[in-house]
Amino acid sequence: VAKDLGLQLPALRDGGIHILDKGRTQYFALHVKTGHLMTAERIDREQLCERVQQCVLRCELIVEEKM
């Protein structure tokens, strides 16, 4: 994420980036030392999308600093 947005790693550690998942469980997190997007919680496809053939999890990345 840091590389894709052209951000330096210190910007991640300062807390200026937030990941918003829809729903109660936050499935994704940002690793502040590497800038990688990673799973923060176990993702159970059968539980989330039991009757849907194509299962999609959406999240938004909010960057507080100017880009």
C-alpha cells in the first residue's frame, strides 16, 4: 500500500492511514513496518457468503495527509 500510494513508512507509523471495512469485523490491517496490507482476522467464506457464488470483501483506505 505504501509503495502504491508513494508514501514513506514513517507516514504509516504516524497513524494517518485508516482501513475501513464494512460490517462489524475488521478483516484487514496495515503492517506499519512494511506497508503491506494483510488480513487481521480469519476470513470464513462460508460464513460471509454462504449463498453467493462470487464473494467480495470491500474496504476503504483513508489517508489523512495530502497526496
